[in-house]
Amino acid sequence: MTLAISTSWNAYRFDDGEELLFEISRLGFKSIELSFNLSSGMVDEIAHSARRLNIEIASLHNYCPIPDGLSRKQALPDFYSLASLDEEERFLAIKYTKRSIDTASRLGAKVVVLHCGRVEVPDYIRQLINLHDRGKNNCPEFLEIKEKMIRERAGLADKFLKQALISIEELNEHAQLKGVLLGIETRFYYREIPDINEIGIILDKFNDSQVYYWHDTGHAQLMENLGLLRHKDFLERYGRRLIGVHLQDIFGCQDHLAPSKGQIDFSMLKPYLNRNTLKVIEAHHPATAEELIQSRNFISQVYDEAI
């Protein structure tokens, strides 16, 4: 499977999908993931240009295209929560996720990457990151906030997870009809679904279905850097159900760096990958074109992957 790059790197710098894709093609990539910040018009422009440039669309990140009535800045993957207790919101989350699945099917993409909603409690990750960056990750305040975050989420998680499972069941059926797989992604914010245990609940419920695990290297490493989990815990527990990976680096708590520009040991993933695992570089601005070319060559060497 050819190494891909996410359009999240340059999507906000363009309103024209053809120009966006042309910039990526100049880096030498022949496979892409369509990110969640693309309008319907941009998706169509990218699809048209991809055929002309012989670039594969390997995966989509929900929501793609963006939901109706939202600006590209508003249309984050969690704008509508698949775990919402508000049935109107959950209906919209399902509606636009189905549209992403339809788009993936139309474009020949293999996987749609999903965020599965959130537990509606305050999230303290940014407070922990602030303390970590000031070298206070072992101080009483840090430990108190971390324990409070874990306790508050645990107290309310069940009812939101139940809603997420109902949503995933409907999406799984739709994905099966369309021949598309669903990748349940490692999360950045602690309140988001799934946490590491909920990944297992989801995968067990949807065993032998369209639902698989999608590993995000930066998110998993953040959990380790904040003392919540080991990065490798995710891979050891769910590597056998791994369908794809977002390859991004992290330094401290600054994530979405170009791979090889942070602290992650990417060779750690190698035992869990095979030729069919989707591998997507998901670096964000201000990563440079030169850094992404270096990352492509670095990852290709680490995983013996075709460029």
C-alpha cells in the first residue's frame, strides 16, 4: 500500500481543490487522505484532478465533505457528536457520516476515519498540557486535575457510549452496503469516545464487520506524555484489528509534526503493520514541504514502504 498524505496539511491554504492537490503532487505523493475540512466543491475538484494526476484517494476523514450550512473552520469532526443524548444532533451526525461513506464509495476510498463523539463533561487536557509544558507534570495540581478528569468522565461515560454504539451500528450497516470500512480512531481529548477500554468494547461488538481500529501516533503518544497510558498499550491491545494509521510526530505535547521531527519511535509500529495497512502522514501547518519530503523518505525506509 502506497504511503499517503492527508490534505489536512494544506487544506486551509486553498479554496480550490485542484490547486491543493497540485501542491501535494509536487511533493511526490501518489496517495492521499481527504481531510474533514473540505467543501463538496473541493472534494469534486480533488477527485477530478486525482484521476488526471493518477493519485489514489485511499481514505476519508469524517466529515467529508463538510456538513451543510457550516463553514470550513466550523466543520470539525466533532461538531455533531455520534454519542449525543440529543437525538436531533445524533441524527445529523449519522446523516453526514453516511454522506462521507457514500463519498468514499464513489471515490474508491477504502476507509472512513471516525471520531465517535464525546462524554459531555469538561475536558482538562489543555490544562494538563499547560502544566506539562511548564515542567509541572508531577506537581499536586497536575495530579489533582488528572484524577478529577478521569473521575468525572467515568461517572457519565456509559450513557454516551451506549449512544455511540447505536450510531456505529447504523453506520456499520450502511458501510457494508457501500463496501467501505470504518476506522475508529485514537483520541486526543480525554473526554472523547473511545478511550482505550471503549475501543475494545466497540471492536468486540462489531467483530467480523466493517469496523476496525485506526491508530493515531501523536494522540497515543500524548496519552503517554501526560502519564495516562503507554503509547504501546493501544497497539498491543488492538493491533490485530488495525486497518490504518495516522503518522504524526509530537514533541512534548505539540502534535501533528512531520514524522521524524519529534520524539516518536516509529519503528515501534512496524510489527503491527502489513502491506494492506493504510499509512497516512497527518502533519499540519507549519510543517514545510521539505519536512514532508523528508518524512516520506524516513517513513518509507522504516516500514519498507513504496513511495
